[in-house]
Amino acid sequence: MAVERINRIKEVLVIQGKSQVWLAESLGKSTTSVTAFCNNKSQPHLKDLKKIAEILDVDIRELLVSTKE
């Protein structure tokens, strides 16, 4: 069973050349939590998603996968 992709955090990190460890440290979360976010195994709370957008200097919508076909 494939994991549904809900966020683009991992893609944005790759585009910006940043690591999951760097994001975890910047966010004040464990690397395990950030890895789970990046692999869409769990989703960040909205306040954490907003903070991730601020840290990565992107619009929060860039971290989300469009549901439009």
C-alpha cells in the first residue's frame, strides 16, 4: 500500500539544498519527526507547518500537494 503524498517538505528541502537534520534543528523537533513529515508518514500540526514555511522562506501553500486534478 503506497503512502499518500500530502506535503512537499522533502521536495522543497532538496530544491533548497537543505537537510532534514538542519530543518529539525531549526524547527526544534527531533530528526525522527521531521523524517516522518518528509516521508508523509505523519503530518505536522498547522503551527509547525507555518513555522517550516517561515524557516524555508516559502509560502505555506508551496509545502502542500495540490488536490486539483
